[in-house]
Amino acid sequence: MVNELARRLLAEVDKKSKELSKLHKALQKLASADMLESPRKVKEACKLLEQSNPKVFGLDIDFAELLESTAADQRQRANERKVKFGRMLIESAESEGLTCKMITTEPMEFSLPPFTVAVNLDQNLAHINYARLALAELPAKPDQITAALQKNLKMLETGWSSEQFFDVLYDAYRMQLFEKKGHRGERVVLTDLLARVALSFQNDKFRSDPVAGNYRAYGRVRLAYDLSRLRRNGLLQRNSRRLNLGTATGSSTRNKKGVLYIEESPGKGQYYLSIWFSPAG
């Protein structure tokens, strides 16, 4: 009887304790200068305070003034970002030797070849994209954005030479044809080669112990980048073979998983559906 009563009371206390802990964390967020630069987290904290009743915990306080002050603060921060952001990003990019150009103002998007950066200053968030594929989400702070761009560019440049990539792609194509009992020169879906190419990208460490910690990431972004670099380097022909890409048209472009966007120059490119190799003429 005593144990049952104690367990019931403990459950009630635990429930209140968890609610009070959430309240405490929400107030901590609003008391942090850094956290106020994250509108999403501020919104979450304010929503929790709006739904709370402090009197339940014996607290004689009211969150109305804090919520009103926080809303005004967030509006002011957003306005300041909109005034300063573009100029600061261009200055930060130039200091890193990058070219920065605004593409659109609403939504705000910038070209920093080979990437584009989409910015939502109301949310204080930036999204780095390559070939219409997402690479990273981070705070809309110019110095952090340019640092992330340099990091991602270094990542994409680290790997195969264009010659090595051509050979790997051809081997993946041959294996795909063999599996589907196709004939030489037949078109195959470009994205169907991704898994085979990714496996070839692994080093001896992964081959001897194929666990997640030893895996070297190779996804759609890398494949799009390597294909684009192959074109830039003028290496669509090698060892008496020519690499051909079939354009995605009409309804095929709606299935983004089945096609790949390849940039031909900064901000310009098209979707491709198929790949095949033919004798070099």
C-alpha cells in the first residue's frame, strides 16, 4: 500500500519536475545572447512559455512582458541582418578570394562558384547548395558561410583525378551492363551507377573492415561535381572511349532521384538521365 502510494506520488513529482525543467531550459535560451541569434530556438522557447502556467509551480511570475520584449528584439535583429548581410557576405567572400554575386533578393540567394547560398534572414539560416543539391545548413553569418564554402570545396576537390574518375565510371558502367545483360553502348540510368562508384571510392581500410567508421562518403553531390569537372577538363574521351550523357526531358525531370543536375558553368546546367560509352571517333 505504502509502496503503491509512494510510486504514484513519485510519478506526479517526476511529471512536474520535467515540466519545470523544460521551463528552466526555455528561460535559459532567452537569457543567452548567442541563442537569441537563432530565431527557430527562440520561437520554440517562447511557445513553451506561452503554454506554461507558472502558478502551477508556485511561481508568482508572468511571462507576458518577456514574450513581448523577445518579439520586439527578434524583429530588430532580423531588420539589422537584412540591412547588413549582403555587404558583409561580399566582403567576407572577397577576403577569401571568392566571387560573390546576388542572384535574387526574394528569396535571397547568392552565387559563390561553384556553390549557391540561399539565405533566410528571418530564420537567420543559410543553405549551401551545389548543382541544386543541399550540402549544409548553418547560421547566416558571413564568416561561417565562407569558411564552410572553403571546407566543402576542399572536400570535393579531394579524391580522384579526372582520369581516374573516367576509368571508375567506365568500370561501373560495364558492371551495370553485365548485371542487366545489356549490350555494349546501351544507355543506362546515370544515378544507377552511384552505388558502384561510391564503392570504388573506398580505400583499403574500408575494404579490410567495411564498417561505417571507415566509409568515405560519396554521394550525388560528388558525382555531379566530378562529372562537371570532367567536362571542364575536356576529358570526355579517353582510351579510345567516349563518355555520353543523355538529357532528361519532360516528365523524367520530375523524379529528381532518377536524374542528376550537372553544371556546365556557374549557375547554368541541365538534368541528365542516362549515360553510355561509345568508341571514340
